Amino acid sequence: MKQGEYTQRVSLPRKLDELGQLGLTFNEMADTIEADITELRRQDQVRRDLIANIAHDLATPLTAIQGFSEALVTMSSSIQLNARKRHSASGERCSAYAVLSLISSR
């Protein structure tokens, strides 16, 4: 068990004296530990899957926001955006880029 082998059990004697009772208790403890470790691993996988799905779901709209704001900044002179709107579009582009960077670094 020390090396992470949670399936190991002790052989029980035919007679359940004090030593046999200790072995039985040890096996019950090992069953509980094995079940807890299995559940922790399952929950960790569920958490990882959830984070991956959320990151994927956020990436598409953020990419669209980033692309649209880049287009606004690039075309700001031809579509006559005032300085305030150009600054806002530039800020949106930077924010979208920052969030996308966080998502992709998970």
C-alpha cells in the first residue's frame, strides 16, 4: 500500500482470533482506501473534462470578438471611428487576446 498498490489484501487465517480480526479490519480499511482513491481519480477526470469543455466553449466567441475588434481597429480610419471608439475596440481586442491566452495555457 505504501507504493500505491491499493488492491493488496492480507490472507485471513481460518480462525478469526485477534490476529485474524486485525487482518479482517486491515482488509476493510484497504477496501475503503481503494474505493476513495478510485472516486478521487474519477472526480479529477470529471473536473479536467469540465475545464476543457468550458475552455473550448469560450474560445469560439472570444476569437470572434478578437477578430471583430481587430477589424474595427484596422479599419478605424476608413469607417471614421472617433478616438474613443477606436480605443474601446483596441481594449476589447487586448482583453480577448488575454483571455484566450489564459484558456490556451490550461
